[in-house]
Amino acid sequence: MMRKAILLLAGFVLSVAVVAQPGSEFKASRDLIIKGASVKYHSELDLLVFQIDVAGVAGKTVPKAKGQLNGAPVLGYVFPTSLKSTDVAFGDTEGIVALAITAHPDFDDTPLWDENNDRDYKNDGVVWHTHWVVLQSDDRVPGGLSVKQFAKTDAVVLPPTNPGMPMYMDSPGYSVLTMGKQLKVLVPLKRIYEQKEFKYDAVAAFMQVNTTDAGKPMLGVYEVYSVLSGDLSLPYTVK
């Protein structure tokens, strides 16, 4: 009887030990290994082209739907920048302003845009699309970062294209192009108040939505697959 109990306990401990960290299933994906990045200004078009080059196929790997908002997976290619929050139409707030290109099949947070062109504006979450976000350090999640939140009663300034969540997040609707190893985002310069002198980095990461645990952020980073600079130092400049 004792031996049976020990075996059962050992089986339980083993099952606990192999519980996967959120996002660990994508660690082997070459689609999330960033090999290069650039931000270039094209004067003839008056726009910036943000580009990421990966080891695999850019944008090919997307998360599977969980079937609910709480715990919903989010994959992202992210450009942390030295831009100010006011440069992307948020109010003045501390944090890292980042352009995030994300895919998440469980929800659609771009109500003004129909990314898959099927005339349904509410089913495009899994299609790669853009967000401006303000990131903050957050030791409540393994990735150490989360999108900055605010109380619904706070007087904050958000762009009119924000998706209505209590976070510093915008859905600007920039065009996203994936071509083999490359992912590109077209950002008209006027949309960021003519800012073309800033620093940036490039990151691929897994995020997760939380709507039930007050001890965790609403959208936190749980796994970082690659950081181009190696240390998130934002060493790159616009060309």
C-alpha cells in the first residue's frame, strides 16, 4: 500500500514538474529568432519602414486559440523604442514606447480595421497587426515586462484608435507585410509627429492575457525568444 502511494506521489510530482511555462511550445521555432532589424525613412513616401528578419519564415508561427479571453496567447514581434508616449498620441507617461506586431486568435482588438478583408471587423485577431504600447518593468511575470495599465476612472489620454482596454495600447492600423524571412511595417511619418530620430531594438516574445488574477498584469510577457541586441539596450538608429 505504501509503495503504491509512493508511486502515485512520484507520478504527481513528475506531472507537476513538466507543466509547461506559457509560450514554451514556441521556443524551437526559427520563425521567432530575430537575425536582423532596421528602421528606414523613405523621403519620397514620407514614411518609415520597420523591418525584422528572422531565421525561419516571418509570421508563419501563430498561437492556437484557447477559446476564451482569460489566458489567451499572444505572439509578438516588438520594436522597443526611445520615442516618448506623446509621440504616438498617448498622454505623458513613463515607460518604453514599443511598436508591437501581434497575432492572437481568441480576440480582435482592432475594431476599425478588417485585416483579412472578409468584411467582418471582429475576427481578425490571428492576422498580424500593429499596436503602439507602453511597456513597464514587471516582476510578476517571467518575461519581466507588461503593458502599462490604468484604472478605468483615471484621466488618461489615448489615441482615438485605441481598442478600449484599460492599458496604454493603440491600434493604428499600419500595413504589415510578410515576405519570406522578412516582416515589414509601414508607418507614415505624420502618424508619429514627424519623429525620425530615435533608437530601437527588436524582440520576439510570447504574451498572455489575464482577466481574473489581480496579482498579475492584464497583458504580460511570459517568454522572450530573441532580443537582437542581446540586452534590450536600444542600440540601433533610424537610417
